[in-house]
Amino acid sequence: MAQRPTTETSHAIPNSTLIKELKLLKHPEGGYFAETDRQVDEIPSPFANGASRSLATTIYYLLTPHQPNGVFHMNKSVTMHVLHQGRAEYTLITPGSPPRVEKQIMGFNILAGEVLQLLVPSGVWKMSRLLPADISAPDPERVGCLITEVVFPGFAWQDHGFLTKEGLDELYGDGPEKEQWVPYVKTKTDQAS
């Protein structure tokens, strides 16, 4: 099997078509989304002190050159990401001393280590972004990343949090490592919108 180039993003459907046909809205994390399913059955969530949550929820999530990255956020529930088209880099920070940072590219070049699915456990900070090499492609309508996210137990805003500058200080203290993540945290201005 021939190896596909790493800049291949397999972005067949233009972003404007995806946004219109999938009825995507701007997401507070960055990017676009639409909730496509919320199971009516509820269960006690082990991640939210037994509070009742939907069994699972599902969304589409899209990054485009106009919305090229999300900001760091954490869900109490577990999230499975499934790739539909395009490519994005995910940065996961597991709190600890020191914090553990992992990067994973969701894409179709599995021979280069890209993945089609990504499971993010409870209690992990997550941020996704388009890769700079992809953003510079000549047709921005065909650059992006469309995934499905399945959250289980189902998503609830009270189980979600954004990483702030103060939270980044708590994670890293005075360490220089934190500076690379500052552009990807919520600011007070972001939180007001």
C-alpha cells in the first residue's frame, strides 16, 4: 500500500456546505457544532457525583480556516472522537506534577500515525487545531476537520470547564512550558461572549 502524503486532508465536502447542510453553529470552544442526538434514557454519572445524565450525546464538530482551533476545555464525561473528513491536531494535558502532554493527529494517514478515532478520558484538558501546513492550502473551503463526538454519560454544561490563564498557572506554576498554551485558553473577554 502506497503511503499518502501527510498534507492530504481528504476534505471532500466544502466547509460552507457542511455548515449549511448540517446546520452547524459557532461553538463557545471555537469551531462549529450541532447536537445530533441526546439519548432520553438517563443514568447516574460516576463523574458528576451520581447526578442524572443522558446515557450519551452526539455532536458534529468542525474546524475551518476561519475557526482553526478550539480552546482548552475539560469534560467530566468520556468523549470518543470519530473522523469524517480533514485533519486536526489534538493536544491533551493530563493534570499532574508535572502535567503530561500528549499530541495526536486525527487524519487518514494511518501509516504516518494519524488516527481515525480518539478517546479522551474524564479529567483531561483537550484542545484541537488545524495544522499550519493545512491552513496554507490554496482552497480554504476544502481545509478543515469534521468529526463526530460521542460523550458518555451525555454532555452537560455543568460538567464542562474552560482552562483559563489562572488554571494554566495552577497546572504549570512558574514553568516556561505554559507559555506555548496561553493562546489556547479562555480569556475573561471570551467568557463574556
